[in-house]
Amino acid sequence: MTQQQTTSSEADNTHHITPVQDDPHQPGETHQAKPKRFFRGKQLRLSRSKMNTVLALCAMLISAASFYATYMQAKAAQEQVAAAERQLEAETWPWLQFSYSNFDLEAERPRITIGILNSGTGPALIEWVQYHYRGQAYDSLTALFDACCNISAYREALDTAQQDDNEVNVLAKFGWYITSRAEHSLLADGATLPLFTMQKSNFNNRLWDKIDDISEQVEVFTCYCSLLKQCYISSVESHVSPVEDCTQGKLTLAQQDNTTTEEH
């Protein structure tokens, strides 16, 4: 082959070769196609009105949580206060009981003794005592015993006997009795208030027996208040009922008596 033919062949080969173009952004490297992304993240965009709504909801949630916490704290405080009040009420609660006996164990002789005992844990301010006998209410034992047994006549007889003979102790010789009123009395816890005492003798035995006989027919109601001004009415059977105050309690008791009388 001649030199001219060789040169022509090289020229033809050069004509068919396509030169590799370099990437203008990455010089010296071969260009490669990037893979397509099938999922592209979307950017979340909130308008101003939506953002205000979200902030308002967050504020409402925070306010509700704060309100609930405050409510629970207030409820716990109220429960503590209520527990303290119940404890104080228990420590100052009076309980009055009506007592009756017809024999003196120490003196070993018949003696009627009527009184009120405070078996509670606090003092009691006695407002009034009522005695009910055969549908009638009496504010004192003297009024009751006058109605049933004419005790005033016995008292007058003793006074007359004492005037006739000043040197003789009529009360000790013929028999005496002592009465007291309970209204507006402060009775300490564990204390007893005597209301009536009468010793039996040959001179007053008939009167004494009559008083002793009717004792089971008499109903006694006592209205009293504690130091916390909580008022109650107790019966001779030691039933205790709370009342708003003793004035209202007396009206309620009178209404009950009228209803009972009408039923009978």
C-alpha cells in the first residue's frame, strides 16, 4: 500500500468517530443521565387565617387544661375543709339524754330524781324543755305536776306546817322536793342537770306514788345547740333530730302535736 492510500484510510476512520463532549458543569467526567424521582414531597403552606385558627385551638386546649387543674385543686381543698368541719363537729357535738330514777342507792331509800345528762363530746346550750302529758304541753315540771297531781297544794301544806312550828324542819320531817329550770343553761359534756328531786316519806307517799306512776306516760323534748350553733331536739327515748333553730323547732313540734291529736 502506498503512502497516499494509508492517509486516505485514516481520514475516513477519523470521519466516522464522534468525539465525546465534556460536561461543562463537571469537567473531566463523563455525562450520565440522572434517574427520575416518582415521588416528590409537597411543601405545606398555611395561610394566615389557618395559622390563627391553629393558635386559637392551642390556646383553648391550654386554657382547658389549666381550668381542669385549678378545678381539681379547688375540689381537693373543699374536701379538706369539709373533713376538718366534720372533725370539729364531732369534737363539739352534744347529746342530751333525759334521766329518771325512783331510788337512791347511796341513801338506800325511795327518791325520785329527774335530770338531763350530756353524753356528747361538747357542751350544750339548752334553749327549752317541754313535757307532754295527755295531749298537753308544759314548759316546766312544776306546771306538769300541778296538772296531774296538784303539787302546789302539797307545797302550801309544808309552808303552813313550817309556820306553825318554826323549830321543826318540816322539809326534812315530812319530805321535801327541789325543782329547777333548764332554759338557757350551759351543760358541759359529761355533766348532769337535776330538774326535780323528791324524797318519799309517810307524809307525801300518795303524791310520790302518783308522780312515779305517770312518769312512763310523760314525753320529754329538749332543744339545745352546740358551740357551732347547730341545734337539735332530743326526745325521752334519746332520739336526736337536727333543726334550723330552737324557735322553729318548737313550732314544728307544736304542728306535730296538732296532727297527732287530730288523728286520734
